[in-house]
Amino acid sequence: MQQGFDRAKYLAMQSEHIAARRAQFGGKLYLEFGGKLFDDMHASRVLPGFTPDNKIAMLETLRDDVEVIVVVSAKDLAGNKHRADHGIPYESDVLRLIDGFRGRDLHVGSVVITQATEDNAQARAFRRKLERLGLRVYRHYPIKGYPSDVRHIVSDAGFGKNDYIETERDLVVITAPGPGSGKMATCLSQLYHDHQRGLRSGYAKYETFPIWNLPLDHPVNIAYEAATADLDDVNMIDPYHLAAYGEQVVNYNRDVEVFPVLNQLFETLIGKSPYKSPTDMGVNMAGFCISDDEVCRRASQQEVIRRWYKAAVHERAEMLEPHASERIALLMSQLGIALEDRPVVVPANNVARRTKAPAAAIELPDGRVVTGKTSALLGASSAMLINALKVLAGIDDEIQLLSPESIEPIQQLKTGILGSQNPRLHTDEVLIALAVSANADDNARRALDQLRHLRGCDVHTTVILGSVDEGIFRQLGIQVTSEPVYQTNKLYRKR
């Protein structure tokens, strides 16, 4: 894969810039971390060369000064909101994040449940669970008029009613399972409480997207807007930055909307705000580390197409109005791209039309596209996976990696004992059968050895995948899209 981003330069510049911002305030710095810390797959897709763990690798250079606070919204807990990339609820992701930080020897100080109300049973139960696990848990509450009623917000009836988070270190990282969790409000609440206690503290924002020093219509920034289409986030020129400096830079609506609150807070607490615009709050250096702009443009265009398929499948599965997909379609028009520009879409659909059954296609690292069709033995995804491994291993297409005799007992188990109505092997069953065959078959062993080369590859299927195949592709690091149609008309579908 071509690289478009300089990781080493990014880690060095980012650490230096955060150190400078800490020096600016002199005391404690609350650093709001937007996006993903451990597995920023979106960034790695639109900025090839940006590894999913870039942010956490940078934090490790500051390990002795860092304390992490994980924020989760009580509303998201009550709504059982899930992370789409991992398929797990936010409640589970909070625990996953804490384990991840601890695994990197980073100190997790506490968890904050925002938007807490007495009638939210799910949030209360999660709080008890966290406390039984030995974690400190704090609650922040809905504030009437947030973010417009600044005088009320910056008062004892606003931030003042929130729990004060006790912290031990001077660089406090505020992160969350997903957007809209209340990270910024948590930081601002802490500034208010610190001032009440006579403590010096400051705030900065570490958000990779939108990239402030790229044009508003740059594909990297448009890809971010596509990724947040369901949140009604809009990239925009920062009006405060334009007024203060006469310079056009990119921010997004939520930061622009909340900036007066932050400005008023600083003016109330220390007499003068250190920031003239929401862009000033940021410490993101990603835009300076793009090494090949054209590579990042192409990668971002592909990401926008993926986002359309993802939104369309979600809307089909949940019987929703097509608001997000229609918004992404407009972004595609702005970029001058179509669904067919995704290299695996046309080959998969061609096979489906020819066979009148579900089909799949994968683009290999060298650009070759391999397809798979539905058969009596294998589903389309399983056939495609086998075919791709054969191509990568240089195995002749006529050679059977899995004989009908080896597949038949698995089918009998599925349909006879386990009661499955689908005798075809799923991707997990195919991989297990291949692993068993590898003990005695050199071709099966060679094919299995190629699995690692599928990471980062693109796949398209002509029907919505079941949870098993979707999970296997996710574990293999394969980027999958699907046509927003089901193979059958059944009303009940296993998740």
C-alpha cells in the first residue's frame, strides 16, 4: 500500500506541541481526546501511514505525567449504543479502553458518567459495576440551557453541581467510547471546580478531524463529515479564527457552537481567555505530516464510498429513513465519485447477476480482484476467501483445498445436530476446516499462511452479511461493504 502520512514526524511534532501547551498554562492541563485512541481505523484508512495506535504511542512518551479519565454518557448506556467498528456496546468498550490503557502502563484515574439522571437504571447499574471493580466513578448532570446560557452554565447551578473529579497528575486525558459523550463539558466543569479551589488549570483539544489546515473541500475533511453523517456534524470555516487572524481554517459546528462557553469560562475564571477561536484550542499536527497528498485524497474518496454503504445497510437493517446515506450521497457528488469507483463493487455485482445468487469480491494488496460465488458447499464470502488465499499462495485454481468429503461432516453437524437451515460453510467454519487440513496438506498450510496478507484489503458482498462472517472479516482486518439488501425476506434475523 502506498503511504501518504509520515508517522515518525507526527509523533515528534505532536509530543512537542502538547508540551508547549502545558507550559502555556503552567498548572494542570485537561486534554480532550477526540476520535479513537487505540484503534483509529478511520484515520489509518484516510491517511495511509497513520497507524491505528499513533495517539496512544504518543501518550506513552508522556507516561509519567498522564492520567486518563474515561467518559460515557448515561443516555448512550440507556440506549445500548454500540461501537460500529467492534460491534460492542459502549458499556463494554469502557472496560476495554481501561484494560487497554493499563496494558500500556498508563494510569486510569476514574470514569465519569455524564448526563446522569435518577431515572436511568442502566447508568446506575453500570456505576455499581464499575465501583465493584475498584474504579472511582463520578457523575455529571444535564445543565439547562447548555451550551447557550453561559451565565447559568458557569455557576454553582451549572458546572457547580457536577462531581469534582479528583486527579493525581498534571496531564489529564479525557477520552470516551464515541462522540457526543460529554468530553468537553467534563473538561470545562473541571476548570470551574479548580478555580473554586484556587488551582491553576487549562484546556486543550486533541482532535484529528477535521484537519484544520486542509481546505474545507479536501477529501480527508469530507471523509470525516461522511463518518459523522448520523451526528449532524458539519465541517465549516471557523468564523472566530477568520475574524481574529484573517485566515480561513476548518473546524466543525459543535466546537464553534460551544466556543462562547469556553471563552466566557476563561474570562470569568482568570480574567482573559487564552484562545481567540475554537481552532486555537486544538493541538492537532496531522495536517503537517501528510507526505503524499494525492495518496490521501484517493484513500479518502474510497472511505466516503464505504461510509455510504455502511449507512445504507444500517438504515435497511433498522428500517430507518435514509437521512445519513442521502447526506453522504451529496458528499460523493461533491467529490465527483460514484459507488462503482470502489474496485470490488462491479466485479461482485457482475458475478451475482451471472449466477443469480449472492457473490463477493476482494481486492488483494497488488490490486488484483478475486471473486467468490455461492455453491452447495460454500457461501459466497467463504468461496471468495478460499479463492483469495489460493491466489496469494500461488495454488492452481483447479486444486481443491477443501474436498467435499471434508466439508460434508461439518454440514451434517450443522443441519442434523445443531439445527441450522443453511448447510453452506461460513467463513469461520472454512478457516477451521482449512486449519485442520493444514496438518496433512501442504497446499492448505500454504494457503493458511497467507491470511495475514488480507489485512487492510477491501471486500464487497452483494447481500448484507450475517454476524459471523462480519465478525471474521473484522478480526482479519478486512474492510467490508455490502449492498443494502438481504438474501431472504425473513422478518427475524440473528444479530
